[in-house]
Amino acid sequence: MIDVKRYFVYMLRCFDGTFYVGVTNDVDRRFSEHCDGIDPDCYTAKRRPLRLVHVSEFQWVNEAIDFEKKLKGWSHRKKRAFAELAWGDLKRYSRRGPFADSSR
């Protein structure tokens, strides 16, 4: 049997409305760690409760890391549109020009 590795990029919505994006090989475990405040220095520790708003699965860790970096580079408005599946807003915030997201 072939052991297939899986990696996940996840996005959390924090109590204060901000977003946290990370990579893991176990979403349930990692989400629990965030919710339990395991690491008091973690960004999410003082922003609980948290909601898991997105998970993407990847077979290759480098693809997951690339996607994580991409999401982390997005503005708050673009992350919110992505989490809410607001594809029109996501597209608008992705464009350059007069209607582009200026909150970057």
C-alpha cells in the first residue's frame, strides 16, 4: 500500500475579525491546538474563539506552502471574500485599476 501524504492550507477567522492562514498535515489537530491556546505566543491565542473558514488539500508540501504564502499576501478584504465564497468580490479585489483592493 502506498502511503500518500496530504497537506492542508487552512484559514481561521478570529474573534476580532482577522484571519490566520497556516499549513498542516492534520487540520483537526492543528485547529484544536489553536482553539486550546497551546502556544500563548501564537497569533490566535488572544483572538479566540476561532472559526475554520477554509481548507485546501495538497499532495505536495511545496504546493501547500506556495498557496499559504499567496493567501497570506492577500488583503483582509480579499481573504474575507475568499472565505465567504464571494467570487465577484474576490475577482474585483484581484484586479488592478480603479476598483482594485486598495487596502493592501
